[in-house]
Amino acid sequence: MLLRLVPESTKIPFMTARGITFTISAILVVASIVLFFTRGLNLGIDFVGGSTIEIQTSETADIGEIRKLVGGLDLGDVNVQEFGSDTEVLIRFEEQPGGEEGQKAAQIKVENALKQDIEGVSIRSTSFIGPKVSGELARDGMLAVSLAVLAILVYIWFRFEWQFGMGAVVALMHDVILTVGFFAITQLDFNLSIIAAILTIVGYSLNDTVVVYDRIRENMRKFRKMPLAELLDTSINDTLARTIMTSLTTLLALGALFVFGGAVIRGFTAAMIWGVLIGTYSSIFMASPILLLFNLRQTAFSDEDDGPGQNVVMP
């Protein structure tokens, strides 16, 4: 059924819209950066330090009552949410004064209040992340994303031409920045699972981009008289059905996880859904059109194949 929704052959002039898409992307990137520095991210305990307490109630948990109870204990920023079943609740609160002893006292305070006011509650687990650990996690997360982008630049550069490497990295940075902007405006919890989501988005977006780049390279060998803008349109249209089908099936799985997966993975799945949409957009409207801006060599790949015709020419 899904296959019928995607035509096997299309002739959409994507390059004619590159001025509009570049402008839209530039506005979104600038807005994301401004939101990051003004509104900021809702950093989770992984990055700022604090405690988490997992509890289970004998009946369906009243999240509002628990949030009101814990929020009245003067612990600062408190987050209460369901995870798993409707009887399981995750409580998070920020780091307290007094170091490890102060944090332990706050945990005991929360546990006692819960046991006193919530009938049939049981404490399943407690954990504490100190400021040193959270700082190391933040640094390691940024390092992981940076190294991934650097490795991708080197990989694409050696596999294709330097213009392809720069195009892929610009598209990936576009996806990462817009994902950060998405979390800045939604204020969803930004934790280590979101770093994992960003790295997954980078891989997904790169996969789409490489598929298109492979077709561009193939067409540059076959149609050497074709203007580059027309060749890019042809290559994107050749791979469009595959791109849309991959995105749709991925979104179906992520949609099910978002709806039924519970609050614990909701941030991760929200990031992935956003990343698939943005990654598909960037592989079509960013990674390929940007080759025109970087003046892809007319003789690129011409010495790898003796196909008919002359080299691709710039429009």
C-alpha cells in the first residue's frame, strides 16, 4: 500500500527552490542559536546533577498529587512523570546544598513524605549524579558529537570530493542545530538519551545523503553534457521514492514508540521523529544544492569512467 503512495519516477525541479530553502534554513538555524542562548535547554539530571527516585503505587498513580506533595518540600526544580505502566512514577529533583549528605537527606525526606501520604507506595530505586560526573557527561557528549561530525567529513572527503564532504557536514550541522533549537523551544528534558538521539540522527541523515551522492556521482559519469543543476535534480528524483519510503517506515515505528513507549523514552523518540523529518529535508534541500555553491569541479569523477559524452558543466 505504501509503495503506491510514492511514484517510481518524478521530475521535481528541486534546484529552482534552493534560494527559498536556503533562506528558510538560515532563519531556522539563527532562531535555534538565539533560542539556545536566551531560552536555554531544560538540562536533565545527567548534566546538572541531582537525584532520581523510582516509585510504584498500588493503584493508578495520581501524578498531580505526587507533584504537589514533592513540590511542597522546598527542593527546587522537581519533575514528576509516569514511566512504564500507570502505577510507576519517576521523580527527579535538582542537586541540594550540603553535598552528598544534603542530597541523601533530601532523598530520605521525599521517601518519608511519599510513604506517609501515598497509600501502598513502594520505593523501587534511588540514584544520585554529582556535579563532577554531570560535567564529565556533558563534556563527553559534546565531544562524541564533534568527533562524529569530523569523522564524517573525512569519510565523505575521501569517498567523493571535498565539496561533497563540506556539503554533508553543513547538512549535518544544520540538523544538529535545528534539533537543539527544537529542544530549546519545547523545553523537553535534555539528557544523555538525547545525545544518543542526535548521534543517531547524524547517522540517519548521512545515510540519506550518501545515497543521493552516490547517484550524483553515477550520473556525473553518465551525463557529462548535462548542466549540474539539472543533474542534481535528476539524481534526487532518482532516489526520492527510496528516501520517502525509508522515512515513512521509520516514522511509523517512532510514532508507535512515542505514543505507547511511555514518558521515559518520549524525549528520545521526539528527537528521533524531528531528526528524521529534518534529515530527509536536509538530504534533499541542503546537501545536494550546496554543491552548486561550492563549485563542484567539472572534471569530478571523469577519470574514473570512460562513459560517453563530455564533462558536466555548470549552469
